[in-house]
Amino acid sequence: MTVLAVGLALLGSLFFALGAALQQFEAASTARVNLRHLIRRPRWLLGGLAIAVGTALHIVALKYGPLTVVQPMGVASLLFALPCAAALQRRRPQSGELAAAAVIAIGLIGLVLVVPEHTGDPHLSTGGAVTLLAGAATAALALWITAGQAAPAARAGLLAMAAGVLYGATATLTRVLVDGNWEPWFLLAVPMPALIALALLQRAYAVGHFGISFAALQVADPLTAVAFGALLLGEPLPTSTSSMLIALAAAALTAAGTVALARTTPMSPTHDAIAR
């Protein structure tokens, strides 16, 4: 069953990566980066369908395997996404960007593995939900404002990070809805950060640095969910010295890989043509 779970999770990562690459290609090839315009483009919608299939496969994988085995497999989407994006741009992926992505993946796997699994039912009060939404919105707004003054690669990363923060908040609320006690208004609150995150992510994709934006998303989303889970849901964090050292080393690898990826991943040729 564990082997089946790993296979499903890897297949889900491939679909997720393909969907992200398709959506980035469409976002970078249009001067009008808004959801109303993008949803009229069949390839962008196909990317959304691929992401939905990837998410569903990952959820099914969690039924057959433990979280500590399945969750790290999602990081493989970063390694799949770069070749997919390169194929759409009709180029070969650079060895440097693949190496940087591998370093990020190793770092993320290390961070995921040192977080203890929580076995209790999560509970989020009304005040806690307001704190979660307000905190995520404040962080995303700060990243969005900073992105406006940044260079292209940094702007793509900051916008995607803002999207990742909001997706992390959405994941936290979803976990409460699925497993815990919640208030009825939570159902109305869940779509808001997800839709804003989707819009921010398309703006990040439109900048053209797909590698850095996708990596920033993959880093910010799980780390935000873990932070909110610990602060608001009482989920455990690593406490032993060895776990803390592993977490620090993994964080350093992730940061170094992200910086390297920002320096190696090329702009989308389509975006360059529009900019001119």
C-alpha cells in the first residue's frame, strides 16, 4: 500500500507540475493578466484541470500511505515543472536550474520530515479564524507591495510567496473543515484567500521566471500551513536538538537553492516578446 501511495503521489505531482506550466505559459503570453481573461483560454483551463487531478491523486495517496511518506512526494512537482515549462517554450531545461530545483526539493523534504504528525482533531475558534485570515492577508499584502519595487526575478518570487501564504491559510482552514470543529461562516471564508492567491500566482507567472515563482510557492505554502497549525491548532513542532539541526540545515538548503534558481532560470521567451 505504501508503494501504491508513493506512485499515486508522484503521478499527482506530475499532473500538478504540468498544470502549473500550462497556466504560466498562458499567463506569460498575454498582456491582460486577470482571471476573467485567463478563464477564456482553453490551455489555461486545461492547466487548472491538471492541477485538480493532481490534487485529487495526492488526497487518494494519503488514504493508502502515511503523511510522512506521501507529503514529501509532492515536492517532486518542482522537478517535473521545469522540464514541462521548458518543453512548452521549446527549449531544453538548463542543468543549473534542475540542480537548484533538486537542492530545494531536498531541503523541503527535510523540513517536512522533521515536523511531527498530529493525531488529534484540530479546532479553530472564531477568533482564531479571524487571526489566521488577518495574518495571512497582512503578510500577502506586504509581499505584494514589496514586489512592486523589486527586480523581475524577485518580483515573481515575492508574488508567488504571497500566493503561497494565502494557499497555506486556505489549507489550514480546509483541515479544520475536514477534521475538526468549525463555525458555519468558515465555509464562506475558504474560497476568498484561495481566489486571491490564484490571481497573485498568475501575476507571478506573467513576470516570466517560472522556476523561481513555482519554487517560492512550494516553499511558502507548506511552511505557512505548518506555522498556522502550530500557532492556532496546537499541532506539534520539532523539539529535539537533532530535529532542530536538521530543520535548520534543510532551511538553508531551500534558501540556497531558491537563490540559485533565481539566477539560472531564464525568462519566458513569450514574455520577452511582449515586453519588447
